[in-house]
Amino acid sequence: MDISVQPLASLSQPFSWQVQMGRHQVTFRTEDEARGFVQALEKRISAEHLLPALPDVPAASHRLSR
């Protein structure tokens, strides 16, 4: 995932920061807040993710009854 941090100037907020993640953007008041968000996001993305184990169920019980 491409994540970028850039300054953002607007009329309502003279100076703020924006984090872009693909087509999604999040705006922050300070660069420190934006970079902290990116750091937390990257940590969560790189964390190990385990899928829950499915119970042992005989294959016949997976069929749909009509």
C-alpha cells in the first residue's frame, strides 16, 4: 500500500497535513500527528494476522439441504 504525507493548504485551514492511502485521504492539524498515524498504520499492516481455526466438521455437513 502506498502511503504518503504531504502539506495541504486551504482557505479554511491555513496549514494542515494530509495522509494519502491510495484513493483515501485523512487530514491532520500537524505533521507530527500525520506521521504518527502513518507509523501506527504501518505497524498494524506489518503485524502478524492469524485467521481463526475452523472447527473440524465432516465434509457431508457442508452441503446445502434442499
